[in-house]
Amino acid sequence: MRTTTYKCDRCGAEDKTNMIDLDRVGIYVGGVNFRTVLEQRKNNDWCKKCRKEMGLEEKDKIIDGERQPMNPTILEKIIKTLQGKG
């Protein structure tokens, strides 16, 4: 019998049923040359608790019908964390 253990790359929480709700969080670089190409640079699996702490579980902010960009301070913190510097 095989057992799968799900583990958050940020806080280390583990579960055998994925009740910690892991999602892939990553840095992607895109370029446009007649089509969009996304190159994956770095990614981790983070639990819902960690995504919420980092501000990734917030609803999109809509002002005058347009989605607002993420706060640059939060984005920088996420990038540093993914790079292992945060």
C-alpha cells in the first residue's frame, strides 16, 4: 500500500488527506512573440493558512470596474519567500 503525504513548503504542515488545501504558488516570466509563453522560474506548494498570511487569499479589489494590482510590498515579500530569502 502506498501513502501520500502532503506537505506545505512554507510552514511544513503535513497531512495525508490534503485537508491543508495545498496550492502551487510560483514566479512566472512571460514574453509575447505572437503568442504568450510562460516560463516557470520557481514554485512551492503552500497551504491555505500560508497563502492567507501572505495576502494571496484576498478577493480581487475592483474599483470602477477594473481589477487593481497587488500591493507591491506584498508581492515583493512573496517573491523573497519563494526564493528562500524571506
